[in-house]
Amino acid sequence: MKLRGTMKINSKGHLEIGGCDSVWLAEKFGTPLYVLDEEYFRSQCRAYRQELAGLYPDSTVIYASKALMTSAVCNIIHQEGLGLDVVSGGELYTAFQAGFPPAKIFFHGNNKSLEELHMALEYGVGYVVVDNRYELENLNRLALKRGTKAKILFRITPGIEAHTHSYTQTGQQDSKFGLGILDGVAEEVISQALSLPGVEVVGLHCHIGSQIFGIEPYGMAVKVMFDFLEKMRVKTGFVASMLDMGGGLGVVYHEGDEPATVKECVALIAETVRQEAGARDYPLPHLVLEPGRSLVAEAGTTLYTIGSIKEIPNIRWYVAVDGGMADNPRVALYQAEYEGLLANKAKQQPDKLVTVTGKCCESGDMLIWDIQLADPKPGDIFAVFTTGAYNYSMASNYNRLPRPAMVLVNQGEADLIVTRETYKDLIALDRIPDRLRNSSVLV
Ligand code: LLP
């Protein structure tokens, strides 16, 4: 199994991440614990930025914060010179409170509320990526009321199906996102927008899906976008000054996962944009890429403590950990396959085939169906790799499990960036109406 980022096995035979012994991390901060490898996260940010800037200087990389959003993460992203993609008032609020420059924020979402649009204008976000006509009309009205003009991109559905789980495909025509090219809606709504005084149409956006391994669909998407841009130029005179090709590059969850590299993906997109623009004599637009998972997923590891172990003779060994679908719903949702090891026995040969399960009251609460572990025992620390994206951000309090803490590790230092929820936090928002306060049994 390939170790990720700065991971090492130290002299004690323990897994080390960011120079920190993960067994020590588990003792100090408790488990389940999300561990974020700062150096690896930053190096992925730099790889994207440098590759893209090298090939296509007039460009920006923005981080799709839905993958993992915390205040400290916003600071890292800002320090690395990236912009930010937010999709809700909550993500926008987090970024704003963390001091992220609003002008570098792109506001996505297929059903932004009036409050959220108002917030975007109030904070002065750089770009609103408009998904549909309803949103366009709302935004135009709100901007006029404030006496401003909102800079917008339109989210386009290019009609491309990337090979990934159907729940994470977003570019095909039958999608809840964006304006279709094939059905003519994109043309209609953009033409309408060009005459609205409250918005300035800057460009177009598309996102073809997530956890994509092959890069060909990106090339196809660029072509489709330029065909459409050219059609719009001929029909309306509109020339886009910005093109956002979304995110979606896959990562390694499991042995056998072989996504294209950042370099390959960025190069293909940048080169295809140059070619397609050149072929149509179209001015080169400012190019935006908005990866999430491929920046942060492999920088994340979750540490659990093993508790009960159940043997069903001749069938299966169930090894239960102190977390599960509440901190990582991806196995239940997408049949995602993970890999990991016993952090306190990292040098030992894994020789026992087990199923690692969570502690939720649900049979589907599995972490890994079949994995070889090194003689697992209660109290061992189990590390699951590649949990940086869409784990904490999709975590829940199912079964009233408090959400885990998150620690940022780098060169032997470990800092809490999200504190562990407490039982008190769990009831903090509960209210008991007076009429229920009578504590006697009624029947
Ligand atoms: N841009 C837009 C408009 C998106 O909708 C997404 C992801 C991204 C960028 C970033 O995509 P990435 O580079 O992270 O693949 N919960 C699912 C993934 C949902 C992705 C939603 N949109 C999962 O856990 O696999």
C-alpha cells in the first residue's frame, strides 16, 4: 500500500504523518480524529497553480471548498494564492469570517436563496456562477436595488458524461445543474442576461463530474464550450473573458485507482483551450480551474480506535471502530473503497482478513469490507487513508455521535483546527416547549 504525502513508518513501527506519531496524536486528541497533512495539502495547491500558470499565465485556480471547509483551510488556501468556490451561505460566511478576500470568491449553487444572493452582494464576492433563469432574475433585481452590477458566469451543462459514479456525474444533459446547450436554454438565458442592467456576463463555467480518472472528457468539454461560445459570439456579439472548466480530477482511495496526474489534467485543459480558441480566432479567456478532492483528499487520514471484534466462524471477522458512517458516509453513499493500516503496528505484516465496521446502528455502516490487518486487537489505532475530501464536510451526528476533531500536522507540530464536538454541543440547539416540561407520565 502506498503511503500518502509525508507519511512514514517511524522507528517505533508507528505511522507518522507530518512528523507526528499518529499513535501519539490519537492519545493526545482522542479518536476518531481527522488528521490533515499540511505540507501535502500545500504541495497539491502549488502543483495546480504552478502547472497552470506555467502553461497558461492568465489563469486562476480556485479551491472547491465543499471538499473540506474550515476556517484554517481558508487561510491555507489564501496563503497558497488560490481563489475559493463556495456553494452556500454557510461556506461563504466561513470564508468571510476567516478573512478570505471576497473578490477571489466564486459563488456556486443550483438554488441560491434570496438571502444568499443578498449576502454575496453585501460581501462583494468576485463572481456569482448563475445556474438558472430564476436565479438570474433574482440577482439582477437585488443588484439593481443596491445600485450595483454583479459579475456573473453561467453554469453550462455541456452534455458530457464522465465515467464516474452516477451521483457524482454533473455534466450530462439530464442534470439538475446548469443551463443546457442541447435544449437551447443556455442560449436563451444568456441572451436575456446580456440586456439586464444588474449583471455583467463575464463568462461561462462547466463541471463534468467528480473522481474522474481519464482526462479525455475534459478535452471534449473544452471543445463543446468553445463551439457554444462561438455560436453565442455570432448570434449576440458576446465574447467571454473568463472560462471556468470546473474540477473533478480523481484521487487514489485504493490500490488500483489510477487517476491522471495534476500535470496531465492541467496540460490537457490549457492546451485544448489554446487550440480551440485559436481555431476560431477567439480571444483567449482567463482560465479558471476549481478542483476540490484532488487538492485535499489524500492529505487527510482518519484515526480510529478498535473496540469490539466479532468472529462469525467460517464467515467473517467484524472489527468495529469508534466512528463510521457518521464521519465518513462515502462508503454507504457511493460504495467507496478505502484502504488503511493499524497505525501502532505499521511494520507488522497484515495477515488477517477482516471487515472494518463503524459503530452506527445500521448494517450499511461499513468502512472497509475486506482488508488484511496485522492481528487487530481492541485498543489498536486504525488509520484510513484519503479521507481529506468529502468526509468532515459530509459528516453527520447520526446516532448523536459528536463530530470528530481535526488536527493539522506539519513537521512534528500538531494543531487543532476543529475541536471535537461535545455532548453539550449536541443538545445546544434543542428546545423543549413549556407544555412538554411536565415530567410526569401521562398514560
Ligand atoms: N466545481 C463544482 C461546480 C462542483 O460541483 C464540484 C464538486 C467541484 C468543483 C469539485 O469537484 P472535485 O474536484 O472535488 O471532484 N460528495 C461527492 C463529491 C461531490 C462533488 C460535488 N461537486 C463524493 O464524496 O465523492
